[in-house]
Amino acid sequence: MIGATIGAVIVTAIGFATDPKIGLICIVFYVVYQQLENYVIYPRVMSKSVDVPGAVTVIAALIGASLLGVVGALLAIPTAAAILMLTREVFLRRQDAR
């Protein structure tokens, strides 16, 4: 999440130093790229690798980012995976045992 933003800032600054049109094109490209990555690609990858549904991934990342900023966004997916695992392994197993 951070690496792409730092790269976008550097490339956009160089684009503006070269020509304002190139700088604006860089901004538009990176905004579209970030939105596509954050809301389409990242949830799919996380749902496959961590077994967390895509909607939970997006919601957890938004909540984590709003509560703790960048650190919260980075910790949100593992926390959501842990909560889902505890729910599946403890709560649902206890319900099945009854």
C-alpha cells in the first residue's frame, strides 16, 4: 500500500518537473491504478491466500485505515483472518457439539 504511493509521488514529481501535462497524466494514471489495485486485485489475492472473503478484506482494510491509519490498514487483514478463524474453530465447533 505504501510502496505504490511513494512511487507515484516520485514519478508525478518528475512528471511535473518535465511538463505539467505529463504530471497530470501521471496523477490520473496512479489514482486509477491505486483504486483498481485496492478494491479489485488486493481483495482477490487476499481471499485466496488468507481464506478471507473479498468483502471482509475491503471492510477490514477500511476500518483499520480509519482507526489506525497506515498501520491499521496493514494489520487489518491478518486481524480479520484471525477473527474468522476463531469464529470457525471455536464458536461454530461449540455450536456443533451441542
